[in-house]
Amino acid sequence: MTTTDYELFSPMKQDCLKCFKYISSEDIVFTLIQRNAGDQIPLNSNHNRIFFIIEGKANILFNKYLNNLESGSFILIPRKSDYNISITENSFMVIVNLHHRFIFCEQFPFQKLHQFKKNQSETPTDFYPLQSNSAISLYLQNLITLISAGIKCKYFYEVKQQELFYYFRSYYSTHDLCTFFSPILNDDTDFAELVYQNHESVKTITEFANITHYSVSGFKKRFTRVFGISPQHWMRKEKAKRVYNEIINTQKPFKELSIQYHFCSVSHFNRFCKQMYGISPAKLRS
């Protein structure tokens, strides 16, 4: 299996490239990489990442312990970690940058793993690779095909990450998932879920801080550490997603949308759209 096996077609159209949902460099979730024996992989990412070894072998050094990874296995690498990955055999990998909300299913939100971890008598290891099964392997093959074809839609990326977590929930035990995700299961997990549950109902950072029982400065520091960007930037991007969906999927007057999303005027609403999408709301809708 090689990456060229999957470079079958290129369906991207100009209207896709101009779409607000077309991925930017900061939103990339899935990356395909090839490395040769002897290469090192830098791990200075602001995101938690899952490394799927499709082909080849690698060594991972962490806390002075050397661990081996072979094709068919995958491992979680926490953001800004002290892990070191050395390629020992020419390798092809799929890297998943985890920066969307983690939900296994409606009945099993990610923070449940944190509660499960708290109830365990033993401390989970910091290195716990899992083995791909047939469902994960088929998922990865499909993902490689589509990404190699040039598909870079934010919506597609979000759906594919959610699909991956559904497979995790379906095919791996709670204990395995708890151990695998243990390095990122902490109070930040609960904080992130609180943010996701309330972000559509708050209008200011001060309101957010009050909900989470932080001072404004304390909330900003905690938020930036957990999400990797400032709360102002994150809230603006989330607002842009909701406004975009309203513009293209409804026929609500722009004045109504400007009131609904707390813009001080229609002209302010128009400026926001031009800044975020590059065109006016009227042109976006048409």
C-alpha cells in the first residue's frame, strides 16, 4: 500500500475553494506523511494528536522509556509533550490533530472517561497504543483516498473526526479508551465541555468567566491553555460558523440575523461577514 494507490481523482471545484468551509492551515485535522528510516518527527504541536502507523515502524521515547510502534497501531501524543518519535523503517502515517469537540456518542460524552479514570484504583500508563481493527483500517483507507483527492472541507473534517470517535466507542472497551486518552484526561476536559455547552448562550468573555467561576483574566489564561487560542478568537470563529449556516440555509432577513447575533447594526453585520467570509452576506446567500 502506498499513497499513490489513493491518488485516484481530483474533484475540487472553484466554488469549493472559495467556500467559507474550505480548510485553512490552522484548521487542518488530518495530515498524511511519509518519512524515511532515521527521520525524526517534531512534536511541538499545540494540538493533541493521534498517530496511525499505516506502514513501517517507529520508536517512541518518553520518560527515558523506549517503545516500539508497528504498522496497524496508533498512539496518542499530548500537545507540547516530551515524546520523541524516530522512524526505524520507511513509514506512512495518518496524523489526526484533535481540535474539535470530542464526543463518542450522545450517551457517552468525552468527559465520562475522566470520571471513569477518577474511579480507577490504578494509575493509567502514559504510553498505551491500540491496534487498528478492520473497521478502523477501512476508515483510514477511505480517509486517505479523499484527502489525497484534495478534499479540504471543514465540515468533512469534523464529520470524519466524529466518525473516528464513534468507532472508538463501538470497538474498544471503556478501560482501553480511558488508558489510551489518559494523558489528556484531567480537569481541562470538564472545563472544555462547560465551554461547549454554554458558548451559544453567552455574548461576552465576562459572561463566560462568570459561568465557569473564574475571574476574566483567569478564564482567559485557562481557555488559551486548553484550546490553544484566545477566547475572543475562538468565540468569533464559532459565531462565524453559526452566522454562515443561517445565511445559506435560511431566508431570514439580514436585519433579523443582525439582532439575533447581537450586532449593533446591519452595517456592522455586513462588515463582520466581509471580514470572515470575504464577501457580503447578500453575495454569500446568492
